[in-house]
Amino acid sequence: MEGYDEELEEIKRRKLLEYQRRLAEAARAEEERRLEEARRQEVLRRILTPKARERLANLKMVRPQLVEALEAQLIQLAYSGRIATPITDEELKSILRRLMSTQKEIRLRFMRSSLG
């Protein structure tokens, strides 16, 4: 019986260690995600006017994936020098209009090909 108890304790110990490792890994990943988001927001503060940032924040509540992709693209364009900064609200609206019309065209083409 004593050998069984020792084996059971060893299994419990290993499970606890594995659980602690997973918790630490999850905490590390969350911290990395938080730091990356802070860096991203800092870059956006530099490349967008306050009004443009406000527009993106409002849009993010409705279309989070769209805004995330757009932010990444704006950051990349700004770093490569292919877009003038700071980006104003009017410029951002123009970019959004072009992006939305492109998405509508893609959806329409997809729907037409699905029906055809």
C-alpha cells in the first residue's frame, strides 16, 4: 500500500508541476501580447491624428478584425515611407472607403460565382 501512495503522490506532483508550467507559459504569452499591443498603440499615436485614432477606436467596436488588419497595414506603410504621416481623419476615411468598396466587390464576385 505504501508503494501505491508514493506512486500516487508522484503523479500528483508531476501534474501540479505541469499545471504550474502551463500557467507560467500562459502568463508569459499574455504579457508578450500586452507589450505588442502597447507598441502598436504607440506607433498608431505617432502616425494618426487624434481624430483618426478616435475613428478607428469606434470602428473597432463594430469591425475588430477589419481594424486590426488596417492598423497593421497603416503601420507597415508608415514605416516603409509609402504614406505621409500623420494620417488625418479625412485621409483615413478615404482609405476606409476604398477598403470597403474593395471588400464589397470581392463579396459580390464570390456571391455571383457561388450562384452561377
